[in-house]
Amino acid sequence: MPKILVIEDTENNRIIISRRLKSKGHEVHLCENAEQGLLAARELLPALILMDIGLPGMDGWSACRALRADPGTAGIPIIALTAHAMAGDRENALASGCDDYETKPIDFNALFAKIDTLTRSGSTTSA
């Protein structure tokens, strides 16, 4: 199964997401902030990144733009994970370089379908 990098600042969310992904056979790597996540993405070259948007310091939007600007990580699919569910938030996620968007609380069936689609087809936006 694909290697997934989870960039999430809330410990309980990291635990829940990690357990659910591992139960599906994924190799999971966890980071608490965007700065750690950018370094890990360059080192690990995961098949996919789950990016929390409301991160301390550098936010997820900025981290997505940084990943897209780096030739080494530009092609890694990114799914935004966010509690932001206001009008325009999905569009902002896609504009910042995310391939898809999932709101919290997470619908894991929908998330797994998005992960499967993006890891099978590469970074094709499923907007």
C-alpha cells in the first residue's frame, strides 16, 4: 500500500488518522507542523500527503504552495484536511495546490476513496 505523510498538529487527530490508514495497510509517517512536513516530504517522497490547513506557524495553504514550488515534491498528491467548511474553502484549497479536500470530522470512507483515486492515477484533481 502507498506511503502516506500526515501533517496534522492535533495529537488525537494524528492518532485516529494513523490508525485508520494503517488498518487499510498504508505506511504512515506523521508530522506536527508544516516545517517538519516539508522536510519529511522531501526525504520520504510519499505517494500522498494529508495536509491539515489550520497548522501553527506556516499554515497548510502556504505549505501546499511550497510543496508545489519544489520540483522534488511538486507531483505528490495532496488532500487538505480541514475544519474549514465555509463557502470558498474548497476552492482555496484547490487554488493553493491541493488535489482534493476533506472536511473534519473526517468521513473515512470518502477519504479512502480519494486516496485510492489519487494514488492510482497520480496527482489528478478530483474537483
